[in-house]
Amino acid sequence: SFDPRYDTLPLEFFEPMVRRVFSTPKRSIYLPSEG
């Protein structure tokens, strides 16, 4: 369930982590395959 009183972190806290995860594609049809 959702508790509106729950103390949460602002989105700005998570932005560096999200950017790190999406900084380089792991698999892409636009990149040459390795192997």
C-alpha cells in the first residue's frame, strides 16, 4: 500500500545512479556484436 507520510528521498538523490546505469548500452542493435 501507499503511505503518503513515508519520508522519501528527492529524485535528485537518485539521478547520478540512474545516469550511471544508462550511460552505456549493454546490448544494442546499433552496436557491432562482439565475437
